[in-house]
Amino acid sequence: MRAAFAAVPWITLSVSAPAGATQGPAPPTVEALQLTVDAAVARAVESSPRLARLLALEAGAAAEARGARAERWPQLEVGAAYSRRSEVPELAIFAPTNDPARPVERIVVFPNIQDNWRVRAGVTLPIYTGGRVSGQIDATREGAAAAAEDLRAGRADLVLETKTAYWSLVTARESERVLRDAIRAYDSHLRDARSREEVGMAARNEVLAVEVERDRAEYERLQAEAAAEAAEANLQRLLGLPPATRIDPVEPKEVQPGSRPELEALVAEAQASRPERRALAARVAAADAAASAERGARLPQLALSGGYTYANPNRDIVPPTADWTDTWEVGVGLAWSVFDGGKRASLEARTRAQAGAAREELRELDRAVRLEVTQRALELRTAEARLAVSERGVVSAAESQRVAADRYREGVIPSSELLDAEVAHERAALSRTESFAALRLAGAGLDRAAGR
């Protein structure tokens, strides 16, 4: 993730107030960060704690899979020990000899050896486990695959969330700009209306109507400004930026028309690519493998073992002596849990039930994916049509405002008609901004639904 993030450029600008402008404390330095939507997504992926957590879970699942595979390898154990025993009486016997000078010989059978040293190396190799080890390997491997798909799903969710925050900021900033332009038009109209009122060419209600529309536009501008600040704060959170950073979106606002695949093709793409579905399918396979492992644990377990012991004294040698001696052994062990009260059978039944539940969840997910893709495709089609209509609406409203302004200056129409034209142009411009954002968000939503 770090390499992908480093490859995306962005521009950082520092803006500060001039020195000596005020007597109070210096305002904080504001860093302006110009970002495209792809750069924003790359930075969000780089700095996301959510993805870091999923990455750690993926690493843990991969380590568990390696541990399960290690069950197939010989297990080697090496140990050393020292113990000091209390003094005990020696056990000795007397045996006759053929030597007339020593008719009886004293033989120590169990000497008093208080210092005991022992070094041992042992190896165990499973020969037959009834499928227990292979089932555990399959289960952990599928669990690791599911964790990897969870990481992909988390990244896809983060990409969609970042794009939504980015375009929300663009929409709010553009709405604020449109409203500022509308306020300037209302101010010009208001000055003209007041001048006409002073010379008796306009009634008081015309001035009040313009003031009301101007105040309404100012209120909506404040709302857009607040929405922009909230969207910027959300984007700062996603990108891991300090609160003093100003984010300037520089993504082009033109939308290039693109080809839309058929619905069934999108559904097939989603069912093949959606990480949530792939993760759930892996969990189904993991549950089946875990059930096989539980069934294998009920069968005989056969293992080859061996060991080498080097000890002083070596208790395998009789009589023991206070000398370093070595011994070794090789054997085959068979263990079979003939009756455990139904414990293994119940564990197998539980894992089978979990696998069945995961299969039904997968079927439900397939239906939900089809519905989501259908909805997102319809939203995209509707957003495209809405943007085309709003573009034509802006052109028509701008021309109507121009004509109304000319006729108003010539005294042909009253102030109310010019005011209506100005309001219509403002609404058309806002509608175009909202339509543009809706189209961008619909495209991002369809990409997420299709698993792209």
C-alpha cells in the first residue's frame, strides 16, 4: 500500500497571514493540499487504521495456516535437565566367588548417585491421522483466503467512502460558489430596485422581495459552507490529515460518457469478483474442512517416534553408574479414542451445521448482489439522464435571465419577473451541481457493487 501511495503525486501549499497584521496571536498556518480523487483514495488506503487491522488479521490467518502445515513435518524436541537427589542407602548384594582370598563379593545394585544429568532428543512423525491433519490444513488455508478477501472488501469499502467524501466536498464547494454568484446578482438587482424606489419608479414590495431572496440565498450559502466544512473534516479523517489542512479537489468536473455493460454481465462480474462473496465461499470450504478434521480425530492415530538419551547416570542401564552413557529407541505408537461420550461427534456436527449456515448465507448474498447491482445500474442511468437535463436547464435559465435583465432595464417587465428568472437560474445551477455529484457517486457505487 505504501508503494502505491508514494507513486501518486499531490501538491502542498502553505498559506499564512502576513506578519504584523494584528496584535493578537498569529493564526495557525494552513496547508492547502490539492488532490485528485485517485490521490485521495491512495492516501486513504495508506493511512487507514481499518486496513491495518485487516492486514494484521490476514497475517495472523496466514501464520495459522503455516502452523497447520507444520503438523505434517517431524516434530523434534531437545531437552536437558539436572536434578539433585537426597542421599539414600545403597542397595547391594553379596555373591560367592571362586577366589579363596575373597570368597564373597559385594555388588552394588542401586548406588547412591545424588547428581543426575540428562540430555535427550526425541522425534515424532505422524504416519496416519485419519484426515485430521489434512483437514486442519485445508481449513486454515481457506481461513487465510477469507482473511485476504476481507482485506480486499475493506479496501473497496474505504475507496467508496473516500470517493463519497471527496465528491461531497466538491458538491458543497460548488454549491457555495453558485450561491455566491447568485448573491452578487441579487445585490446588483437590489441596488437597482432601491434606486428605482427612491425616484418613485418601484414599489416597496419589489425591494422587499429582492431582499428576501437575497437573504434566502445567503442562508443557503451558509448551509453549503457548513456542509463543505463537515465534508472536509470527514475527508481529513479518512486521509489522516491534521485539522489545519485545507483540501482543494482538482478533479476535472467534465464527465466522459462511457459504455455500460449489460445487467447480466455486471451481475456475473460481481458474483465472480466481489470480495465478500469470495470470503464467504472460502469460509464454507473452511467449515467443511474443519468437519473433516473432526471426523479424522475419531479414527486411529498412528505415529513413528524415536529418541536419543545421553545421561549421567543413565537409568535405562542397570545397575546405574555415575558415568555418561547413551541409549536410543525407535517405536511406532497407535492411539484410538474408542469412546469419548460423543464429544467428537458433536464437534463434527457443529462444524457441519456451520458449513450449512454459511452456504445459505452465500445463497442470500448472491441474491443481494444481484439486487444491489441492479439498483446501482439504474441509479447510474438515471443520474446520466438527470445531468443531461440539468445541463440544458442551466443554458435555458441563463438565457432567460439575460433576456429578463435586458427587458427590466428597458422598463418592459416588472422587477418580479427578473427576480423569478434569477431564482430559476440559481436553482438550475444548483441542480446541475447536484446532478454531477450524483453521477459520480452512482459510478463509484456501481464499481463497488460489481467488485471492481
